[in-house]
Amino acid sequence: MKQIFPDLWQTDVENPFPGLTTHAYLLTREEGNVLFYNTGHEYEIDAMATLGGVDWQLLSHQDELGKSLLRVRERYGAKLGGHALERESFAEILEPDVLFTGRQTLAGNIEVIPTPGHTPGSTCFQVRSATGKTYLFTGDTVYRNRKEQWSNGFIKGWSDCDTLVASLRMLRELQPDVVISSAFADKDGYQEMSPNDWARHVDSALQPLLTAG
């Protein structure tokens, strides 16, 4: 695992299919560690033991499902969280302990922010780190593209354009210090930024959806 901030660790890259790369991220906290997204690397799951294990695993949407959820549960007894609209897909592998239905705070200071559009249950997570930084985990709702820009996660025939537009407009109002996607096409899936930077990136991601509409 690679340490990218004092309390945040990134798993080795994975390539679910050509042109797409992903990481998972372990946030270490006194209240219990949280694994955002998912990794299929068993050696990375084992390595999490040296950082205090995993108390929670939170998935941003159904595309992150995999048999490794069972390994995380078996190894650490981690609680699983996912959106209620995708419970059926989750349950094919592992029934979630917590089903998101709206904006809420979980596990002390993890803000759960449903952002439907990419998929019906797409969810973002925001947390104020003990370091003072605010991390925003965006899943595939908005992600880093090959041009070192942030793009929307619209997939024709699968995503809902109007719903995604509404979700992005809501995310635009947040003020993260670090934004961390699940999938990415750039060299990194995260970026430090100012609030003004973030608003500009979201506007850029919104523009193709507004033009198409």
C-alpha cells in the first residue's frame, strides 16, 4: 500500500478492463479504519492488518462489487455499506450491514452523500480528516480523465443524464481539499485543490451533459 496522506493509504492499481484503472483507499482513524471502494489484491487486504485492519468498507456503487468483499469481512469483520437501490446486487455477494437511503453521517464523521446518475445508487463520501483536510470520495460520479481533468460518469444507455446533472450541481457546493475517485484514466485518481478549483472542475464535468440536454 502507498501512503498518500498521513492517514490515507492507496492500494495498488487494478485494471478491470482496458482503459480503466482503479484504486481503493484506507482511511486510518481512532474511531475505526474505513476502506473506501474495493480491491481484488489479496496481499493488499492482508497488508491492512499492519495499519489496524478494516472496521468499515463503503462502496460508492455496484461496479465495485467483487468476491474480495468476503475476504475483507472474513479477515477483519468489517461492516459493509452500500445504497439501498443496489441492495439486490450487493446481496449476490454480501448483504450490506447499512443501506444508504439519504444523506447521513456514519461511523462518527463519514458523511454519506447519495449522488445518483452514474448508477441509481451512486454515492459519495466526505470526511474531515484529523489532519484538517476534507476528503471527498466521488466513486465514478466524477473522475480523472486522460487529459488531467475531471469528467462526469455518464454512460449512454446506463446512466441518467438529468439525475447526474442534479448530483453534480449539489457536489459543486462542497469545499473539499482532496477529491478521490474510484475509477480514473489519468496517472492519479486523486487531486488536492481549493474550493474554487473544485467548482471549476465540476463546471467542466457538467458542460457536456448540459450541451447534450
